[in-house]
Amino acid sequence: MRKRNIIIGIILVIIIIIVYFTTKSEVIAPIIPDPIVNDVSQDNTKPTELCFAKFGTPNSDGFYDKYTLRLMLDGEKATGELNFLPAEKDKKIGEFEGTVGPVDKKMMARTADLWWFTFAEGMNIEEQLRIIFGEGTASVGFGEMVDRGDGVYVYKDLNNLSYTLNLTDVSCADLAERVNVESYLKDNIQELSPVKAVLGGKWYIVSTTIDLAKNTGTVIYEDGHIQEEKSFSYVANSKGEIESLSIK
């Protein structure tokens, strides 16, 4: 009887050992995210649109500096538009195209090397453009420019650029709505103005301030003889397109 119990005990121990190792081999190790693959600073392989802007404080005449940047990234390809609209100075606007490099781990930023097709002072000029952008900001490179011999202007020294113009990221939808409001006012100011132009003049927009949260703003316009400053309100659809606008 004792011998039988010993045999049964040995058998039970063997069974327990087998069950233990079998169960252990079936345990699935937890999946640990790869810190490199899930790093938010990695290059985005899907087309991405980024928008940046800087708006100055209106002066006593209602003028203010405005700088806007739209940057579309598609792999290593970069396209977009950069607009310089300083207060009471000549504007410089235009689209660009070029390439964008990988993330610089030290700066946690990327560099776009571009060709900017500008329009300023009635002239179209192609020039080199470098922009460094990262989390929440974009900086435009400035430096001495020289004609490379074919009318295209390039930086004289890429290693001696100044990044003094810093733009802050903004909603692309908000930026589009702002542009739509300004365009609507520009195209329709003759009919929208409750005051008639005088001495054969025609109204043109001088300055516009917009409160996107309230769908209101202030527009300053003149006809070469008199100047008007009026408040306005507008209605925009889900795409930021202007459905109606009225000047008070």
C-alpha cells in the first residue's frame, strides 16, 4: 500500500512539472512599442500640410505686419506658399517647391531647401529659400543673395544665414478662412461699402483685422480721396468659404 502511494505521488509530481513548463512556454510576452518607430519626431511618410503665421500689432493707422506660410510635405518633396506682408511696405509673396530633409535629432527640427517664385514690386524673381521647422515653429533663413548668372538669386553663404523671422503654427483651416475673408472683401468692397466713393475714385482695401472666433472684423479702405473704417460680420461654411458678409 505504501509503495503504491509513493508511485502515485511520483506520478503527480511529474504531471505538475509537465503542466508548469507547458503553461510557461505558452505565455505571450507583452508587446513593447519600439521607441524609434513610435517617436513623434520621425519623418511622416504621408502627405501632411503644416501652416504657420505671425501677425503684428496694428499701429495707429490700423496697419500691421503679416507673415504666412503653408508647407505641404509628401515624402521628401516640399511645396507651399510664403507671403511677406509688412505694414506700409512692399509685399513679397509666392509659391515654392523643393525638398525636405530628415529630423535633426539635436535641433528636433527639419530643414526645407526650396526655390521660391516670388512676386515683389511688380517683378517675378526666383530665389533660394531655406526654412527650418519643428514642433510649433518655423524659421525663415535670411542672408546675402547673389545672382547666380541666370537671374536666379541664391544665398551667398548657406552657412551664414540668420533665422530671425519665427512663425508660430496655426490651424490651416483658420488660415484659409482668414484668406477667404480678405479675398471676399477685396473683390466686393465696391458693393459692400455703405458709403459711395467720391470724385470718380474706387475703393481699395488698406487693412483688415479679423476675429475668427466671432466671425467679425474691421476693414479700412479708401478711394484715393477719403478713407473709411467699418466693422463687418460674415458667415462661413464648414470649408471656410464665405457665404455672406456685411459691412456696418
